[in-house]
Amino acid sequence: MNKYDDNLGRREANHSPMTPISYLERAARTFPERTAVIHGSQRISYSQFWKNCRKLASALSRHGVGKGDTVTVMLSNTPPMLEAHYGVPMAGGAVLHSINTRLDADSIAFQLDHAESRVVIVDTEFSDVMRQALENAAVTPLVIGFDDAEFPADAPFKKGAPIGTMNYQAFRAGGDEAFEWAEPVDEWDAISLNYTSGTTGNPKGAVYHHRGAALASLGNVIHAGMGKHPVYLWTLPMFHANGWCFTWTVAVQAGTHICLRWVRAKPIFDAIADHGVTHLCGAPIVMSSLVNAPDSDRRAFSQKVVFNTAAAPPPEAVLAAMANAGFEVTHLYGLTETYGPAVVNEWNTAWDNLSSAEQAAKKARQGVAYIALSELNVIDPETMTPVPADGTTIGEVMLRGNMVMKGYLKNPAANDECFAGGWFHSGDLGVMHEDGYVQIKDRSKDIIISGGENISSIEVEDALYKHPAVAVAAVVAKPHEKWGETPVAYVELKPGEQATEQELIDHCKTIIARFKCPTRIVFAEIPKTSTGKIQKFLLRRMPI
């Protein structure tokens, strides 16, 4: 036996599983009176936040929720959503499942059944769609409604009627604030479940473990430059890969969460000015809304604000406008399967003297691996060897390490495929530059990223094919000034059939979520190979 192993095994005194829950426990113990959460007129201290999470965990446990049970939430960026990120896994190892609030009832029902949801917590804003989803689902979970007292009075729509056997506040009140929660038995234990967009058929459920969530959170602190007591504004939906793990990150430095139900320029500027926001995340559309905001919506602020963005590379004009407005933009890359961002465009100060166009070209690259990610490379998927670092040779972007998910829930075939050869296959095509920075060149899975949301072209095509007049349909991404890119459909009608562009768009709205519907329908002969395969690369070049 190696002398460094002899009688030097793990003991309770020198080893404990990593978990992001410990970050909140430490913050509450060290800074009990510091404000943890701001939501409208509400101010929640770290001490109270920690008690709320323990009460939620206790209440769930009293209802029989424990290890391996799924607690589903469909909530906006509100305090209960933050509490769920801690309280659910504290309930004996239960797993948090956050639902995209823009999904349709059938998609929600699929997730409820596949996840075997034991409990559902839902905001009244989404009551109607959840009620329909529950009717369509086979599972019969305990349903808890949340009626937000801070729901904006100027909301453009009415809230749905509350659903469930009790409201969230009453349910949580039934818990014990001194609940003795237990850390995970193993840091490999599941902490959350996040469904992908479903590129081919139904979405896949990516399972996160405590270790990955803990390390991703620490990586966010480092790469976002979060000093002590950051102020984080929730412009990113918390259902997106657990808010890119910032739901857990903010507690590391005992920062303050600023809740925001909807992304609008004026409330964002107000929050930045009134609360001293230092950090926020979002898709390029959030940047566009800020730089294009009218003067009446803008507020002056003196602090530097770090804006972390992913999806499409920020255009040069937007980067310049953001800098002029007081924002420092950091370009990130990641996937649901990698706890959100796992690659960062680490800025080299030697680039400060470059022209604005040259700097924009540098910022457009996805970058290098997070400190918590073991390896990032561009690999030929056929030979599984790295491509030359010449900035030209295209391969598949692959990652491995602690920031890669456990795998897809109940999907062994997909796991074998995505982990083949000892790497996680992203499905994105890119190049490796000489300096070790990766740049995405195409999406091999034909995913459309619109306003930060992933849209499957296949799902949109399937909706179009359900119209009786459609013979052939192909959907590709096209640039869009506001959303970054949106789905555009090219359609061939059956002989003798007629349909208008608006008719087909309205038809899609009855089948899939509105944000997934084509923004344009182009009636044209669709280019195909000799075997009948649609040539999407030619469609991308065709005018709208």
C-alpha cells in the first residue's frame, strides 16, 4: 500500500460532500442581518432567508418528500424560487425541477410525468397553463399555489385564479425554522433536474449533482469578478439551468438578490440606480432593450455593472453602446448540460489597445474553460482527435469535468451517445484559435436561440406539417434585430392547396409555445439533395 494511503482514508472529520447549500448556511451565520433578497417592498435578511429555506424543507419532509423525489416549480424570479433552490434539496435529498414559464400545457405535462413530480409549486401568473397541464398529466402531485403580493399593479394581463390545496406561504409556515437538514450523503447525489429544448422529439432531463452546482457557483464568482457583497439583478430567468447557478452563487459572497418578474428597460435601470446593482446576466435581447431604451426610461448610475451574456455573440455596435452606458460585457458559453456557462471569454488586457472592431472580434469568441471545468477542446467526432488550433478547421466542441451533468434522466441511449469517447459532445461546431480560445461556427443540431431561449427547428416543422395544406417545411434561424435570431419557415404547399403566411403562423400558435412560432413564412421551392434531404445550409443563404 502507498504510504500516503495507509491509515489516511476519508473520515468524517476531514471530508464532507460539496454542496452549494453550505454557502447560504455560512452567509446566514456570518452576515445574519445583511439583506439577502429584495422583492418590491420586501427586504429579507440572510437570517430570515435561511429560516425560510429550512421551513420549506421541513414542510416538504412532513409531506413525505425525501431522497430522489422531484419537486417541480413553475415560478417567476421571486423569493419562493430562490427558497426552492435550497429548501428542496435540504428536504432529505429531494430534487428541484424548474419549468420554463413559457412552455405550453402539453410540454409541461410531459415533464411532470417524466420527472414523476411529487409536489408542484406554481405562481398564479401560470395557473391556467399549469391547470391544463395537470389535467393532461398522469401524475397527481400535491399542488401549492403562490400568489405574489408584489405582483405589479400595471401588469398587462390578469393573474390566473390560484390553484392547489394551499398557498405557498401557508405551506411554508407549517415547517420548522430549526429543521435539522442533512447534507447530501454523496456529492454525486442529484440536486436539480433541467429539461433541454428537445431537439428531436421530447426534451431530455439533464441531472445536476451537488458537487457540480457547488463548483459552478464558485466559478461564477471568479469569472464574473464578484467581490464581497455583490448586488445581483435577476434579468435571467431562474428556470434557465438554475439561473446559470447564480441562484447559489450570490450566497458565496453574501450578496443581495434583486428579484425582477419581467425584463423591461425602466425597472432594470431603476434597480441599478436604486439598489447599486453590480452584476446581471442575460441574452443579447436584454442588452438591446437597454441600449435602445428611451431617455425617459434611463437612470444614471456611478458603479461599474458587469453584464454576462451568452447565446449569439454581441454585435460591435451593441458592445460599444453598452460600454458607453456603463456596462462591462463578458461573453460566456455553455449548455443546460454544463450547469449553464462553462466557458468564458477571458479578456486579455493586451487587447485593450486594439481597435473597437478588433476588440469586438475578440469578444465574439466563446473563450476558454471555466476554472471548474477540467477540459475544453474542439475535436473531430469521427477520429476523436483534436483539430489543429488554426482558427479554421471545424470540429465539435467537447467538454469534460465536474461541470458536466450526471446525465439525462431515464435515457441511457442518449447518455451513451453524448458521453462517447470520454467527452461530453456539445453538438456545436467550432474552431480552436492559436491562443487556445474556442469559437462557435455553427449548431449541428439546428437549434435556434431566440432571446436566450432554445427552439428546436424540428418541433416547429412538425407543427407546420400538421396543417393540411403543407407539403414540405423547413425551419432555420435568421438574424433578428431584437431577438438575436428567430425561426423562419420555408414552405411548399400541396398541389391545389392554399394558405397564407398569417394562417400558418396562427396554426403554429395552437400547437407550440408562441415564442417558438415562425416570425416569417416564405413560400418557395425548398432545395434538396438527390435523395430528397433538405439542404438547410442553402436555406440560410436564401433571402426572406
